[in-house]
Amino acid sequence: MVPKKDTAVSSSSPYDDDLNGVADPRGSEQELGSSSSKSRRAFDRKSYSGALLFNFGAFLLPALYGTLSKLWVANIDSSMVVTTDVYTYIGVVTECINEGLPRAAWVIIGDKSSRSLSSRLSLSYTLIAFQAILGTILSIILLAAADKFADSFVPIEVRAASLKYVRISAFSALSSALETSVSACTRALDKPNVPLLISSVKFAINIILDLLLISKFHVGKAKPSVNEQAWIRLACDMASSIAGLLYFVYLSHRKRSSTTLPEQRAEKVHPSLKALGVLIRPGSITFAESAVRNALYLWLISGIVSLGSDYATAWGIFNTIRWGLVMVPVQSLEATSNAFVGHAWGKWRSEVGITTLNPKASRQDLLYITRPAFISLAIALAVEIPLCILLSTVGAYPYAMWLSNTPTVAKITTKMWRTIDWCYILTPHPHSSPPSSSRQDRDGISTNPSRRICSIDIDIDFTIPHPQQDIYLSENQHNIDIHNPHSHRSLQNENERLNKGD
């Protein structure tokens, strides 16, 4: 992560400041201070608060569309709502590549103190090109393995009807890889308006086409299908990603053309293997972590899907609540803090000297570098704790009922939320790996927190109809392991025994 021969060292040119802003979190003249001189820059994308607003909008629009798409698909065929979760699970697979090299952008491309602007742009183009290639390869693999993917992540009740949806959605891996790489690069370059443009284009086109083709007020008399929604979503994802890429290239070209510094114009900006090597060193670590974490997550999801359509639909509704309401502020804060931590790290590294291979940071230096992260953490806790308490007490069931229009699914979703909600308070960021230690449940039952996500404790004041058996699970019947189908039979036997006793 230390600049070597791959890049020239920047000399703090006016051009650099013009493109990237003055994003040093130290001092009364910088973004994270509270002086009156910065109040005018509250909405400047080069400041912490301005970048946070841009990022919030960029994450809010896709989350809002994800919620609306559930409602529209439910109007077409409520049994096919679970099929739309294929898009989410393909996104989880794509996260393995999206959390590799793009994660390195914060400290490599975000280092504006030690790297020249041309070098940072070359690194950005290299990252985007490499991710596009990986996304294409992954899309082809998902298309070829659509049958096996459906076997693992689509309930058997709608599996045959969902194969075409899976094949269409396979290429969302390409659009996701392209969008994520462009967004990571532009945020590291203090250009959060580019991800906002991507989200705005995607949201606007999606809403217009959905209203015209698959909503209750669609044009024509033909009944819309879920596959039409998949085609619309894929087309909008690709169009918005390409629009964001073109806008980024345009901004970069315009800035380079307007500079008066000859050395900036002389440097070539293009993808290169040398730049790829710079990104791979830190990116390989985050890629390995993401691959392991998401593999475990998909294994857990396959267990939920194996329980049947109701549980699979409930998990999809749970994720819609999670990503559509809870995680939007967290993602916004994370993206903002990552950019400013990267800037602070680059400035500190430049001050220490890039020739020092093993620099040592003082406590004051560490606080300076991590200050944006602690600010984001404080805001996240202030927002997430009241929100999670509100959803756990009164909000989860009506919200789930509104999205699913099925009481059984809404009840299961509510219990899922009440079981898992505090995980999002204790780990207020979307990229945490599951814990590995075990503990004792409140009833003395040993549980593994990493499997807790797939363990539903039925101890609330209503009964939940089991979707696969004509029974009701009464209160105080704890710890249903969804990976163990025998637990459901034992509960049925227990219910029969209790009924005979009555």
C-alpha cells in the first residue's frame, strides 16, 4: 500500500485539490471540525457531512426500489415473491469479488497525499476493467449452473417456474461488479455524486418501466410476469452502471484537460498490469475474508430455503426490511468513513515518509486516522438502537405483513427479526463475519452464534403455523434448528402428546 515505482508522488497541486477537495480531518479548517467557517460547506461533497448526504441518497434509492419490487411481484403472483430473492443471493455471490479489490480502493486510490492524480485515475480504470472481467466470468458461470443454483436457493414449490428468472438474473453479477467498482473508485476520489447518479438513473428507469409494464396500472391487457420484472431490473442495472462509468470518465477527462500543470497532462492514464499488482496486494486479504464469510452465509440460506416456501419468503422479507430500512444509514456511514479514513491514512503516511517501510504510529496518530470511523460509529448507534427497538416492539409484523400479505410469513419474519435484530446493533456495519464461539442459551441450551441466524426460538405470545405440517407451535417450544428436519417431527409429536393430555 506504499507508493513505489507504480506512481509518482503528488506535490499537493491546486488541480489535486480541485478534484478531490481538502479532506484532511485535522485542524479547524478541515471537514470534521466544527468551526463556523465550515458551515457553508455542509452540503459540499468534499466534506464529511456532504459526502454522507450523497452516500445516503445513493444507498436509499436502490433500497426503496427493492421494497417496491416486492409489492409489484406480490400483485403479479404472491407465490413468486420468493423467486425475486434469487437476485439477492446472486448479489451475495458477487460480493466475493466486490469486496476484494474494491475494498483496496479506500487506502490505495484514496491516498491523495502520496499518489499523483494521474496514478489514482490509472488505478481506478484498472480496478474497473478487472472487476468487469470478473463479473462477466461469474455471470457466465451462474448462467451455466442455473439449475444447481435454483436447487439450492429456490423452494421446490416454485423451482421449475423460477429457472428462467435465475438465468436472466445471472448477468446481474456483471452489472453489480461494474457498479461497485465505479462507486468505490469515485468515492475514494471524493466524487460521491457519481454513485448517486447511478442510483438515480437506476431508480428512475426502474420505476417508469415497472409502472408501464408490470404494475396494476400497466399498459395493455396482457398479464405481466415475474420474468418481465427480471428483464427490466437487469436492463436498468446495466444502463445505470454504464452511465456512471461514462460520467466518471467524462469528469476525469474534463479535469485533466483543464489543468495548467504540464506534468499532469503528460502522465498517461490507462489500465495496466502494474497498477493491478498494486491493488491485488491489499485486495487479496479482503477477498479471502469475503469468500469465506459469504460461503458460510449461502450455506445457511440453503438451509432456510430447504424448509419450504414460507420460510424462504420470510427470510426474503426479513432481508428487504434489513437492507431497505436498517442498513441504508449504516452503509452510508461506512462508505463515508472509509473515504475519509483513507485520506487521513494517506496524509499520515506521507508525513512519516513513504521510504519508511515499517512506520510506527502514535496514539494521537491512530486517533487522527480513525476519527471519521468513530464519528460514523456514534451516529450509527444513535440511529440503529431506537430503530431496532421500534421494529422489535411494534414495527416488524405490520411491515412484514405489508410486504408479504401473508400472516404466516409475517409471523415468521417477526420472530426472525426479534431473534437477530441485536446483531445489527452490536455489529453496526454490513460486512462483519459471524462469531465462532459458543454460549449458553437463556434456557441452558448450548447454541453457536454463527448458526443463530438459522435458529428460530418460538417463545412469543402468539402461535406460528408450521408451513409444512398442519400443526401450531405453542409458546415455550424453543430452539428449532432449521438445518435439522427431525426437530420439526419432534415438535409435532410433542404437540400430539400435549393434545392427548388435554
